[in-house]
Amino acid sequence: MRIRNHPIIDFKKKRKIPFYFNKRKIYGEEGDTIASALHANDVKVLSHSLRYDRPRGFFCGIGKCSSCFMTVDDIPNVRTCIMPVKKDIKVMEQDKGGELSNKQFIDKDKKRIDVEIVIVGSGPAGLMAALAAAQQGASVLLIDENHMVGGQLVKQTHRFFGSREEKAGMRGIEIAVELMEKVAENKENIQLMLATTVIGCYNGKKRHKLIAVQKLVDGDHLFEINGNKIIVACGALENMLAFPGNDLPGVYGAGGVQTLMNVYGVKPGNRVLMVGAGNVGLIVSYQLLQAGVTVDRVVEVMPRIGGYHVHAAKLRRCGVPIYTSHSIKEAYGKGKVEGAVVVEVDDYCQPIPGTEENISCDTICLAVGLTPSIRLIEQIGVRTEFILEAGGHVAVHDSSMQTNVRGIYIAGDSSGIEEASTAMIEGQLAGVSAATSLGYDKNAREVKRKCRSALKVFRSGPFGEIPRIGKEKIACCRRNGGLTY
């Protein structure tokens, strides 16, 4: 299942790392997570459901769901999709949620960190926020629950659109490296905490408090983090579709497929049914072809393709058909995906009897949108509203990305689903705004003006219409206390 030949990414063979799965010795490679190493060994069943004991497999790849929970060295409910594989660790499928061992895995005394600006999430928005705030002179703590920074950028091999300022012509993986290097150059102002999960967020009169757990070699460590300003850039969650068999191993979110392929160099399967013809579905389908995986077809429930036609044209030139007004009806297989049934739908998205077609595949990739991650901001008391065009419930914020809770800022997909380019601009705007509120000002007004101008350009035109409407509704909520039509 390893990808060795790729037109863009150099997946060199790395040092083998032995570990144990269900008491059987197998090998991963340096840089693997536990879940990616298991996939490379063709292990797709990672857990079973509590009530019906149905098999569960890898889905999101970013630690946002529970499908990959396993017991690692006697500690249950470990998110194996973001936990690096280590020599001789013992990984077990867990039953009924797992039982706690007598092993001490959290410090008795929590450590304390005080900093001016705390940024949760080191994706495109979080990285740009950290750099922008640091350039103003503020001290920044950048936190991420993954073992690497970059968020979605580290798996995006396509070239970005836009202007030079927004990294047009560069691939996401190249942008990630550039931003990582800039963060490393700002060690005086930017402190980085990886493998760290924020489990609590509390509002204070002058400062805000976060409680976080960092996973290190010697165990888990508890931190109390106090910041004058908090920027939440937690990204988004993969959406799921309701159909029989949607919980079988082999049903992935599109981001999970990208993570396996483009970060860890592991094929999700050999033959894929792609569900969704937006930009993500089209781009990931092409990336599957680049990885040597067959894409049987792309199905889209809407009567038209939602993504850029340049991406659709590339797929069609490669012989991949795209079926509009079609969707998946069910997935089937014994313990894992072995096939699916697709069906044509009418103008009301209802299946048309007699149009069912059986598809042989071992992988179903769902590219059906994202939902903003708002758990932390809701915990701290930030006001949210359901805005369809923004992807669901989002934080109400002003033009400086500040929420109704003073000192709490939002950026990227957490503030409304858009492209990585707009996430970077919003991150920069939030970082500068937070730093300015602390008294720092190195040409901050001009930076803000450029950010707002760039966002206006990105949200113009037909493909920017939906996010533009979403932002207009957010502004309406802030002004009027709710949506008015």
C-alpha cells in the first residue's frame, strides 16, 4: 500500500520502526502515525462500535472523530490518526471504550505558561496569525494537537490561484514549508507546542485561560496557559452522508484520503468511488490518480459540477467520468467496503427507481463539504449563529475577526468555510488585530487595509458568491442581534 513513485512528492523509503498490533509484530516507517502504519500493513479495521460491534476504520485523519480510537501502551481512546508510531509500542483494538490502567499518564501538578497571544491551530490561518502578530512585536504561543504544523496545507499538492501575495502558483505543500521556516526564524516571538490538545477554554476579565494536555515521550503533561488574547483557528470537520454501510472501513472523508496519500505516502485503497464534484472532490480525485489509484467515477447529487471546470477537465482527460444528478445509495461488504450502489436522482434529490448501478470498489471517498469547528469558542461563551452559506454554526465576528467576547478572535474555516487562501488572509488580519489591541503598531493599519482588500477580491465573482453572502449574514447578525431578511 506504500506509494513509492509520485510525480510531485518524493516518498523515499524511510527507517523501519517495529511495533505490536494485537500482540503481532509489524513495521511502520519513520514519520508514520499509528493509523497510517496500520494502513500500510493493510489493516483497515481499527475499532468496533459499542452497541452493535460493527467495524470502524480511518475516516478524518485529523483527530476530529472517534473511528481510530485504540488502546496504546494500556492507555485507551488514543487517536491513532495523529499519534506518531514509536518503537515497540503496543497497539490493541479496544473493546467497549477501553478501561483505564493503573498507569499514571497525567502530571499531578500542571505547568503554567503566560503569554500575550495564544493561537489554537497551526493550519494556514493559525500560521499566518502567528507570523503577523510576531511581526508587530507581540509574544505568541502557537498550539496544535498534531505532531506537525501546516494543517491542510501539508497535503495539498495542487497549485493555488489568486495573486502573488496569496501564494498563487505555489502548491500547498510548498506554502506549508515556507510558513514553517518563517515560524522557525521567529523563535524570539513565537513559541510552538505540538501534540497538544486544548481541553478547556475559560473567559477572564483581563486574561483568558486554556487548559491543555501535551503528549510527550515520558507521558502526558497538563498545562495552564494564560493569554491576553486568544485566536481560535481550529479549522473544520468532515461532513458525513447518511446511507446504509456508511460506517464500513473504507469509507473516508476526502481530507482523510489526502492525509494518507500526500502526507504518509499510503494508498487508501485500489479503486475509489468519489462522492462530490466540488473543488475538493475533483482535486482529490486527480491526486488519487497521481498516487496510482483508480478512480471509477465521480458522482454529484446536484445537476451541475460545483468546482472549477479546469479541475473537471483534467479528470475527464484522464478518462474519469463525472455523473451529475447521481449519488450513492448504499455501500456493502463483509467487514470493509467491497462495493457500492449509485443511483440517479430527480430534481428533488430523490432516488429514481430502476436507475441503480452496482460499482465494484474498495474505497468510498466523501467530498461533501465541511462544518466549522466551534467547540472551544462555544465553551468560552462566544456567540454563534447557524449560517448555511458559511458551513453551519459559526462565530459572529467583526471586520477585525474579533468575536463578541473581548479578546477572543477567530480565523479560517472556524469562521466560515472558504479556501486556504482566504484562511491565510483572515489569519493575518486576526493576528495584526490582536497585536494592535495590545498596543503594538508597525504599519498595522496598512496591513489591515491590504487584508480586507484581498478578501474582497477573493469573494468577488461567481465562486466567491456563497462565502461572501455568508460573511454578509455574519455582519448582519453582529449589527442587529440576528438575521434579518
